[in-house]
Amino acid sequence: MCVPRTFAHYPDRPMIQIWLNSNLFIMNNSKLALQAVSSSVAAFAYISIVSWVMINGERFFGSAPDDIRRPLLFLTLFVFSAMVTGTLLLGRPIYYFLNGKRQEAVKLVAYTILSMFVLVVLAFVLLATA
């Protein structure tokens, strides 16, 4: 049960209304964990797809000449990937933080870090046994 600072801060409102309003802004941990796992899986899928395209790029696009286009395309893809993964992993926590749900934002970042760590460990284990 979530209890506000003290009921004395809100002398003109009934206690039940204060309790209900404060509980509407506190998400339950399982919902945050599910959001973190879904964000992590989406980011991991994006990273896997980009890695696969980079490995098979010569087969798809042919041999690239050694000029300015190769590093230009790589750096553009790098910046684009940073934006995509940043949005996938940090978009919702930033949204929560800016809307005053600071505790949920911090928990969501922690759950996201944990779920990404688990995905990376699983990937290493699967690649080591293959």
C-alpha cells in the first residue's frame, strides 16, 4: 500500500481520495519488468538484424569501392543505430521521468539494464556452444 507523505499536507481532501490518487501514479513492478524485457528484446532484435546485414552486406550489395562512401555509410548507420537503440531503451524511462514518475523511471532503467545483461549472457552462451 502506498501512503503519501502525510495526510496533513492535504487538509481539504478526504483520505481515501488521496490514497487512490497516489496509487494511480505508482506502477506495479511486474508491468515495469515486462516493459523492460520488451524494450530489451526489441533492441536485441534490431542489433541482430543490423549485424546480420553487415555480415552479409557484400552478398546483398556487392563489393564496395574503397572511397568515402564506405566510412560515410558506416558512420551514418552507427548514428542511426544509436538513435534507434537509445529510443528503444531510454525513451519510456525519460517519458516517465519528465512526467514526474521518477521512481518508476529509475526502476525501469534498472530492469532494462538487467534484462539486456541477461540477453547478452544468453547470446554468449549460445554462441559458445554452437
